[in-house]
Amino acid sequence: MPPSLDQQHYEVVIIGAGMAGLAAGIRLALAGKNVIILERHNASGGLNSFYSQGGRKFDVGLHAMTNYVPKGTKGTPLTKLLRQLRIPYDALDLCPQNGSKVAFPGCELGFNNDFAFFESEVARAFPQQIDGFRALAEEVRTLDAFNLGSMPSSAREAVQRHISDPLLEDMLFCPVMYYGSAQEHDMDYGQFAIMFRSLFFEGFARPLDGVRVIIKLLQDKYRSLGGVRKMKCGIQKIHTSGNNASAIELDSGAVLTADKIISTAGAVETARLCEDQPADAASDNIGQLSFTETITVLDQQPTDFGWDETIIFFNTAERFRYARVEDELVDPTSGVICFPNNYQYGEGRQLDEGYLRVTAMANHDKWCALSEDDYLAQKAYWYEELQKVTLGLLPDSKLDLNAHRIASDMFTPRTVRKYTGHLNGAIYGAPNKIKDGRTHLNNLYLAGTDQGFLGIVGAMLSGISMANLHVLSE
């Protein structure tokens, strides 16, 4: 039986059972540390989890696992991650994408898991920009993007040193931002480089059964090492003594003590748990960007309708705008279309039903201010609006999607806030990341979204890196 929580001491307490928390837990358990993971909700995965509805499993977050490389590739984030966690490559069941694209008015760029193809697409669509693009790609390839001590710098300014066409600039930023930026309009160049590599130099893959394969793999590994994980176990307060965290008080009233704490709850959210900080601590670093997503289950495979891409990053406006939605509940002018069926699952392996997922930016405050009746009505309205936008970008745009729809669902910023605890429903957390994971307390550290490594692989590497740096190296 696991120990009671009525006053237990651990070498390390990890707050949050998302990808970063589970990876940190495995790394520490491998080193023989006495570690516990505390999770407020009843499911692991954090931003990348799943839920059941009508007998189906719906992924949340995972469109693709970025940083994909074939088995045996050396020196990449995925390879390093698996080595650090002692997990075999094949256990992830990674199936590469068919191919994706960036679609803007009058211009499209295709890409797959072969960077040479993307480079040829840029040369085709922007022949005057190809030399600058190649120079940018080489700079990104050699940049020390994982340097924990590097100072933030503007990605827009860095890209503009090489790319003079605003359309190509926007088309490069659209997928990179949608898959990882917490900052409006711009992003840190180091984070841009991490995402550019993960999307274009490496690529997309997915297990046939989605994110739950990855979650189960991490949970089973952690459990096999003797790690303790407590679900439905929220944190009420982090008590402090001088410059240290002295105890963790749970929602239940139980108290834990620990030599060190790694929090994946977010920078602002973690600061506000500390009793020595005001209730509005770090207000200048609250994330402002949230999203909505529709999920449609179809009676046919997407390819039956001529929908062959895996992911489409789209923009229908004159200029791509990546910023907080101000006037509406949803901004339908840009977003991401994902077909989870369109991966190379292998002979005889395929999802039984067709899936269409559409992501767009949304206003957290407006969604949360709605009455329950208005909330349901607006979900229905915006579901239909996003399907119209999507069909306008796809072949057979006059298709009656409702005639092929078996089931559907939609989550909003209100859902994100409820199940992640992120203020403003900010999926990518605070705009200013804390790369070394340090906080105002000597024994409290950050990992995950607000440490700054992005994507599923990035989140796990964040947990590993912070465990290595702040616990195992000492």
C-alpha cells in the first residue's frame, strides 16, 4: 500500500501529472529518489490528455507528436528523451504523417518529415527568398536554443534578417506559433528555433491509439520504479520559511514536506500558491492566448472526401494575426485543421471512424462570462462557423458535413481553465519563460510549459532537464 498523506516527507514532490511531471518523476525514480506526483484531476497528461464520450476516446491537445525521427537517429531530442527515461523507441508506436501544408490566400507550402521537400516548396513559391530561407535554416540548425542561460530575443527580427517577403515570414510563423507560442505577435528566437526544428527538420508522428499510448507508457514506467502518484490531490498552499518552501498543504488539509519541489502548474499559478506571495503575484506574466477546438467524427475516412493532408495550418486574412481575440468569442481567420486518420499506421491498421479536428484562437473572458444556456448556444454556433471555414479550405467544399457526422464535441477556453488550472485558459502559459526553472524560493523549481521547452517531447525534456539540474546534479 502507498504511504498515507497525513504528514509524509519526500525527497521530491512534483506538482502535476502532465508530460513534464511524469518524465521528471521517472528520471528521479530511476535515480532512486523518494518522489511523489500530485495531480488535481483524475487523469494524467495535463494539456495532452484524453476523455471518453459516447464510448469513444477523444484526444485533447495531441494533433501530432513533433520531433519525430526514424528509429536509430542519433543526437535528437526524441533520442535523448528515450535514453534518459530508458524507454524503447518501439514502445511509442510512432507512425509518421502523410504530409501537411501551410495554406494562405493565394499560396500554399507543403511539408512532410523530409526537410528537403519543404525547402523545395519554398523555392517553388518564393524563388527570390530561397537563399535567405536557406541561411535562416542553417542559423536555426546551429543555434544553441536549449541554453538555459540565454536571454530572450525577437524571432521576428531574426527571421527578417533573412526573409524580406512578409507573406513567407507569416507562413513560417503560423505553424510555429500555433504549436507553441505564448507570446502575441512575436516569440523568443530560441523557442522559434526549437519549434522550427521540431516541425520541419524532424516532423510529425502519432501512435494509432493517440496520446493515451504515451500517457500509459509513462505511468507504467513510473509505477514500475516505485514512484507514488496521487490523483484528485490538489494543492491548497505552499508554506514558506525564509527563502525555502517548508511544506505543502493539500486541499484535503493533509500536509507534506519535501527537500525539493518541482511544479508544472505554471509560473504564475505556482507563485500564487506560495504563502509569502500576494494573491495577484506575477500579474504581468499571465498568458493571454487561449483556443477552442471542434472534434467531428465522420462515417468515412477523410481521404474518401479527398482530404489527404495530416495537418493544415491556415490563414484567410491579409496578414496573419496571432494575438488575443478581442471582439468575438472566436477568431476564425486562422487556425489548424487536423486529420488524425492521415498517418502511416501500416498495413491493416487504421482508425475505425473518420476524425476532423479544427483549432482556432478564442477569448477566455467572453466564454467564461456566458450563462449556461448562452454557453451551449454559442458552442453550437461556433462549431458550425468553424466547419464552414474548414470546408472552404478543403476539396469538395460543398459537402454536407452533417450528413456524414456521427458525433461531435467542442472545447473552449472555459474547458481549458477548468481542467488545467491555467489562468485565462492560456494553453501555452506565461509569455515570459523561466528557462532555468528557478523561482524566488531556493528549493522550488518550475518544469513544463513555463520553463519553455515546447511540444510533448519538449515538455518531457523539460521535466528531465529540471530534475537533472536541480536534484540529481546536486
